[in-house]
Amino acid sequence: MLGNRNSYSKTETKTLKPHLADFEQTYGEEIFNELETITADAGYGSEENYDALEEKGFTAYVKYNTFEKEQDKNYQKNTKLLARKICNTTKKKIIMYVQ
């Protein structure tokens, strides 16, 4: 671990960019640009953060916030049933990836 930051934000998703900015300010642009991988818990999982990490060229290991919920067999079953209902209701072909 090279950096940490305390935040009083109710949602961690809004704190990743400030964490990265603090790290860059503390260690300098040269060290910051040598970073290759970012690991963070599910609280940081958001499309905005995934996009920001990708734009900076990081390999990111950030679990998205519904990962654990999606592993539940009942959740998977209900998601598949909902997808079928939508297909039947709209008469449109929907391609969906469900793990």
C-alpha cells in the first residue's frame, strides 16, 4: 500500500479521484505515472471510476457494488425471469449476459 486518505463522504464512489490526486501530489507525477495497477474495494465501484481508471491506463481490480448480490442463485433466477418477461412484453430480442 502506497497511499491512503481519510474521507468523510457517505459514498466512496466519489472519493477515488481525490485519492488519486492526493497520491500524485504526495509522490509526484513521475511516480504516479509509474503506477500500473489499482486495487480498491466495492465501495469504489462505479462506471465513472472505471472510466477514469481506464483513461489513466491503470489495470483496475475494483469489484462492482452488486457483485456479491449477483452471486446469489435467487438473484440470478429472478434476473433471468425478468429478462424473459421483458423479451415477451416488448417482442424485442435482448442479449444479456448473466453469470
